Amino acid sequence: MEQQQQQQQHQEQQEEEADCSIPLNSEDATNTTTTEEQQSLMLFDTLIDLCRNNINYFELDETETGLRLHGAFVGLIDHIEMAKPLVRTVQSFMHEYDFDPSVPGNGFRSFLAVTECCVKTALKLARYVMENRSTILFRKALYVKEVEAYNHLMASLCTCLQHAQTLREWTRESGDLFPDESHSVEELFARGGIINQYCFYGRCLGFQFCDSIKPLLKFISIGMAGFSEGYYSEGGRISKATSLMYTSTKYMLDPELRARRIVNISQNSNVDFCKAFWFLAESEMMHSLPSFVGFKVKVNRVITIPPEPIQLKLCNGLGENREKEDIFVDIPIPKSHGGAAPIKARLISAVKRKGMIGERSNSQRSTIYPASRGLLFHCHGGGFVAQSSKSHESYLREWAVNLNVPILSIDYSLAPEAPFPRALEEVFYAYCWALRNCELLGTTGERIILAGDSAGANLNLGCAMKAIEMGIRRPDGIFLAYCPVLISFVPSPARMLCLMDPLLPFGFMMRCLKAYACPSLEVLEENRKRHEQRQAIVNAGQQMRNNNVPVMVPTSDGREEQDKTPDRSDSGDDNSMWEQLNSANTVQLQNQHLSPVSDTASDTLALKSQSLGNTIDIISPDESNTITSLEEDSQPITLQQVNLNTERSNVTVVDDLDMDMPSDISSEQNTNQNVSNFINSYVLDTTTNAAGELEPILRPVSRSQSEENIVLDIGREALSVQNLQERVTTAASNFVSKVSNTLTSITASKPIAASGSSNELQTNLDALIARSPSDEFIFHVPKDSHLSPYWATDEVLSQFPPTKILTVVLDPCLDDCVMFAKRLKSLNRSVSLDILPGLPHGFLNFATISKEAHEGSKQCVQRIAELLEIPTALDDPGTKQGCC
């Protein structure tokens, strides 16, 4: 009898799971809503039946584990019974907050989806226990912990559903997912019970995500817990590396310990820990991965955009992009929090195109394609505090190949060193520079699309708003992936998902937003001191020029000449400091050429050919996976490359040779590095002139062999056996160096911003009790539409170009995307919304290792292609064009 009952229940469960495999974004959501609600409640009833079956079995077991299993299943039934009416209530009103009946999705639906995933997983667990409880190999001690974990999980979800009902009360009249300012997060958490965050990071970690994502999340969580111990501990590198291996194993074997560690770290660590952990993706080994596992591209270069004055033609109003004659707009140079500084950007293209920067002299060595009609202007995510274009390169390569258009990805300055509005100023300036120099990017600029994910998407919205407000050409389309549009701590159902998000824990999100939107007085004071120190250097250099002190520099033939760099100190601009540092540093170039992006003779291009006398740059390694390229008939030439960190009033182009090149340095770090590079490159010395008098000169510092990598000989003779042996030796040495540097970055100890010693924090961290999340909301965020595009006026939003938004069901920013799409739709703007199931916030970074994430990346390509009005390699008549 029992066996027949098991088979019947198993068959019913298979039918239910097959029915529940319908995607959340069904094309006929109106007709399927009732069916989905019924299926969800059937899952609850089936789980209750299985739990009662197990209760009847284990009530006869008098062992400790048997009694615990009996109690765990009893508690699980109690929480399921508590959740059922809450689920029915949310189901009755969740459709009122959808963007469109054909695109059902909002934070209320997301919590029901999470609850359903919990029930499904618990159902599988209960069935396994029922089918194997009488076998000899059944481990009661293990499964009692699993059942208890899901018991705690269901209790926490019931609390979340209660909070969802509170949010419903606050938004019933407005119909918005964000309540008005009279309600706060503190009030929300005070009205409900305490949410046990530990249950989301232990044995149940990642239960709500798709199967390909779950092991990745577990690996990242184990790495975060182990990294935190090495970060806050003392000792040498070897001891830290040993400790890291031990602690990682410990957290892998003990899920409860891992959960306690992650929650306590997220609530007690500062933003420096968040940056340090996320910057592990910026290590040298991780930087080299896209070249091996990613799509092959012909162009992958880092460009340094100088902070020079730019003027653009004024466009007609009402959102039209027709330029007015003889009316120009001055584009402001980014100066907030550190003064003017160059901006780094990465140019990625599947092929070399006509006019592309650095390709004007390469036409004889490789195939040059016509300029593209479109350009993709990209901003990376990272919570405004971390990551770079390099860490997002894996999917950008694929986009460049599938879209067949150049991609310009901006490395804006990061918080907390460069808080708002520095990053937005740099993105907007880079956008204006791209408008003015489309030909250098291999495009005609007919279609320019802004694309970004997370924080980068927020910056792109601000960039489009500034373009509209200043009256210059607006972008032709905007693509946003899981974009936050309200940088404020207004509660919403989806934002509560960060309480259970392994990639974006609640504490991490709060600290990132606080570092970017409301920097502390200490940070502002440090920025002021840095600016004063840099200005002092400028004044010292100006005083030396006023005193007519000659500066002698070495020439190519070993002689020394006086530096005749023209004095630009009377420009009166704040970026004169940046220009004056250029006077002694750019003398490394033996001959000056006009920059293709400037009309002044003082500008130079960073790369030049000694033999050809023309401006060229280094061949991308992706042409043949080696430094040497034999495409067509290449002639032996010598390329001279200037250090990437050199500051000068020109455009610097550096091919990505997978060398150690920081691509995400903030403005103040960048300037300090420039000064450091200058000091390391030259030393002040004296020499005797023809009249027998001593004169001050700058002598170059002797470099080690590892630093002599700025000269590359490319030609047929470079294929000699001796050079091949040298290359193999160098490659092996570089690999060992990358491993060592990566290990150093992981095991490097950092200061902690907390009272007491690091040992005290290390000892007490695991013993802390998780405090209420409301403790994080102790600061005020300014209400600025450039910071929070949701507050933009209707006048600005009514001029927005076509916008396509893509997010995921489990995204803490889901409500942001839904509300912004509804605002654009209410203003009759062209907008679409895609909501993907089973993926986390930031899934694009996993596109190369997760099937579902890769499918999501292809969906992004499809939407961008629609904005570009071009076909893609992914186009297929049978491909579904609706939301996934």
C-alpha cells in the first residue's frame, strides 16, 4: 500500500513539475494566471502530504536524530500552512503592478517565485527521505540538518511575505512599487518579524536560481568567506595562503559556519573589503582568461582620452538630432573630486575598420573593412566601486562579433575615492568625445547606442539626460541591463531580495550606494588634500618655468637637449596641472606629430614608427594569438609604446597585450601614479655645458629587463630560434609572475575601519548576532535626477530615445526597471521590458560558464541589434522575439 502511494505521489509530482515549467513571462499571461496560482497551491498540498507521511514514520523513532526529523517535518508543515494564505493574498493583487499584461513581473511576483522554488526543493527532499528512510545507507544525521534548514528558510520567507503585504498597504492607492516618502525601511522592518539571513547562505544557498548558477554561487560564497579571513588576518603571504586553503575547505564542509561568516562580513565589513573581493576579478590571471576562452577579436585597445576642451553643435529641440549651424556647446571637463584627469576607455572590434585609430598605417598588413554605421557605447557595472571594462571583456568580445560594430567601453573613476558626480561627468565627456571622433573608432556614427549593466546602466541614463539637457545629439537608443534608477533607500518588494542574494548581499549594496551617493566627510577631506598636493606640484613647476630654469632631456642619439616644450601655463584652466606634467614626460617621443583628434600642434600621438615615420600602433595579439603577425606582407618595423599612465594632452592608444595595465584607476590614483611614473622615469642631475657651467638635467632611470617591454620588433626575422626560445622563457616567467601577483592580491592584508585590533574583529566576527538590516540606513541620499533617473522630469524623459530594458526575476533592481519602463510608456516613448527567470543580478559576467546566462547574453545582443537596426549572427526566423 505504501509503495503504491509513493508511486502515485511521484507521478503527480512529475505532472506538476511539468506544468510548472511554463516561463514566468508567458505571452498569454492573462489566461494562465489562474492556472499558475492553482498549480502553486497544489505544490503546497503535496508537500504537506509528504511531510505527514514522514511524521508518521519518525514518530516511532526514539533516537535523537529521529526525534529531530519528526520535529523538523512538523515545523515545516506549520510554516507551509502559514505561507498559504499569505501567498493567496499576494496572488490577488500582484498583477496590478506589472508593466504590461504580456510582461508579468514585479517584486511581489518574485517573492512568490522564490517561495515556490523553496517548496519545490523541500518537496524533493521530503520525497527522498520517504523513499530512502528505511535503507541501511540512509544518513539521518545529514538529512535532519537539511530538513531543519528548509524549515528555517520557509519561516524567513513567511516574514518576507508579511513585509510584502505591508508594502501593499503603502502602495495600494498609487499603484507604484515604491511607497511615498512618508514610509521608510526602518518602519517596514519594525512592523514585521526579524528575517533570519543565515538560512539563505547555508545549506539552501542558491535554491532559487537555475542549476548552472548554483555551483558558481556556492564557489563564490566559499571564496568570500575564506578571503575575509585572509583579508583581516595578520601574517606573511605563505601563512595567509595556507590559511586561505584551510578556511576554504572548512567553509565548504560546514555550510552553517559559512552562512554565519558571510552574513556577519556583509554587515560589519567596510566598502574596502567589497572592493578588494570584487577586484579579485581584476587579477593578472583573470585578465588573461578572455584571450583564451573568449571570442577572438582583431582590435582590443586601451585609449586614454585627454581632458581637453570640446565643442559640439547644438541640436534642435524636441529630441531631434538635427544639428544647428554655427551654434556650439562647450562640453565641461570632469573636475569633481580631484580635478581634470584623462579617462581610460577600451575599444573592441571584431575586425579592423577604415579610419580606426592606429589602423591608418596597417592597411598593408591586414584587411581593413569599411567604417561601421553603428557604435556601441558601453559602461560596465560594479556597484560604482569596482570592476572595469577588462572584467566585462568576456561578453563584450562576443557582442562585438555578433553585432559586428565597434564597442567603446568606458573605465570611469570609482567610489569612494571618486563619488558622485565624478563618474557621470567622465561618461558624458567620453560620450561627447566619441561623437566628435567617430572616425577614429571605425564608425560613421549613424547609430550610436548606449549600453550598460547595473551601475553602468545608471550612468548611461544620466549621460542621455545630460545630452538632452545640453541640447547636443542624444543617443539613438539605450539598452539597460538590471539597472538601478532610484539610488535611494525607498523600500520595495524586489529590493528585499538582496537579503538572500549571494552576489549582492544587503550590506554590500548599502555600502556601495553610500560610498557613491553620500561620501563621508573624511573622504571629501582626503580628496581636498590630494587636490592641494597636486596643485602644489603645479605651482612648483610653474615657478621653475618663471625662473627660466632649463630642463635638459636625453635625445635618441644619447645627446642632451634643453626641453623646448611650449609654455601653456597661461591657459587659466584647472587642467593646466595635467598639461604641465606633460612638459617633461612626453619628451620620450623623439618626433612630434599632430594628433588626429586635435587641431593644435602641441598634441602628439603616443605611438609612432621610427622606420615609417607615420603614426601607427601595435598589432592586436588576437590576430594570431602571438605578438608576431604575418598577415599579408608585413615589413620589419619597430614600434615604440609610451607608458599607459603617462599624462599628456593627446590620445594614448595601447593594444591589450595582456600586460599588467590597471584599467579602473580613479582620478586621484591616476594622478598620483603619473607623478610616480615621472619620478621613477627620470632623476634630477647636473651636467657641464659648453661654457663649463653646471646645468640641471633629467636623466632616465635605468630599467630592468621586465620594464623594457615598450619596444617590440615585428617582422619575419622575429621568427628566429633564438627569439622563440626567449619568448618561451619570457612567457613562462610572466605566467609565474601573474600567479605570484594574484596570490599576493588574495593574501594581502588590509586595514580595517573598526574599533579594536584586527585579531579582536577576527575573533568576535563569527560570534556576532545578525542585527536588523535597518541599521544600515543611517545616512541621507540627495534627490538628484542625475543620480536617480527615476526623479527626472517629464520634459526630459519625453525626449528619450527608444529604450530596451532587460532584467531578471530575482534582481533586487527589478522594481526599478519596471517603474522606469512604466514612466517611459506613460510618456508614449518607445520602451520594451524583458524579464528572464532563474538568473542573478550580474549574470552577464557568467555568460561564458553558464548556459542560461549565455542565453541571456544572446537576448541582450538581440535587443541591441534592434536598436542598431541591423541583423545579427543570432537572427533566426524561429527565434522567439518576445520576453523570455
